[in-house]
Amino acid sequence: MLRLGMALETLGTTGRRDKVTIMADLLEIMQEPRRLTHILYKSNMSYVQLVKYLDNLMGMGLAKKVTIPHRAFRITDNGKIFMNIVRGNGHNDSSTK
């Protein structure tokens, strides 16, 4: 079975992801500490877009920068709650659009 990147799996009928879905996708990627480059490739976003979203997530307390085991980003407990709420509401389900 071919596995598409996370960005492609969460596309709605319009071929675009909304902001909440993008944030939940990023948080899912950051379940383990991830370097910026890894998040960039996995999310299928431009560098400028990714930095903007990471700044927003950190500002809301949903993600944080860590230095151990390396400089990376990681989801916080509040981020896990947010991600579960978004996924639980079927927000990434393309049939709701």
C-alpha cells in the first residue's frame, strides 16, 4: 500500500487544508522531538509558512523548543489535548466540507 505524506492525506475536497488541520498535522508530526527540516519535509509546507505556524503553536503553548537530544520541536500536553479534540471532531475528514 502506498502511503502519502501527511499533507496529502488531510486534503479536503478543495485540495486545501484549513489552519486548524495544518496545526493538528504539525502537532502529530511533533509527537517525538523533530528537527525543523524533518517537520518541513513531512508537512509539505514552505519554510516561511512552517516558521509562522510553529511560532503560533509555541505562542499558544501547544508546542515547545527542546534541546535534548538535539535542537527540535515537540508537542506539549496542551497540544496533545488540542490535537485529540480536532481529530475527535472529524476535522480532517474531507466529507465534512
